[in-house]
Amino acid sequence: MAKDIFKEPLHPIEGIQDFNKKESQGKIKRLKKSERKDFCVIKEEKPSWYSPDMRWRQTYSVQRKDKMRVVGKKCLRK
């Protein structure tokens, strides 16, 4: 029986958001080398943070690659 990747517990880094891609990639680089290949950075589609002048700021998040393949989102290149 295949395991359900959506029922597995979340990794502490999964879903963390930043305002630029480099910050998120830096978080991945702090993981053990064996874990790094399992994660990637994605560009969030919906506004999740507004600046004081009420303009939307783009956010990026760290997600598991296998989950993003199933959902249909693409990981950003370095």
C-alpha cells in the first residue's frame, strides 16, 4: 500500500514564508545535506501579507518537492 504524503507529519521548515527567494533558499541550506534534496522554494499565489501602505508583497515558501508535484506547483530554480 502506498503511503499518503499528505498525512505525514510536517517538517518544521515546511510552509515557512519569506519576502524573497534567497531567504527561503538559505533556510533550505541550513538543513542536513541528506534532507535538502526533498525541499524547494515556491512562489505563493495568494497575498498573505500586506505592507503598511496596504500593497501586497510577494511571498515565497519552503515546501516538499513531492507534495508540489502532486499539487501541480513548480519549484523555483536557484
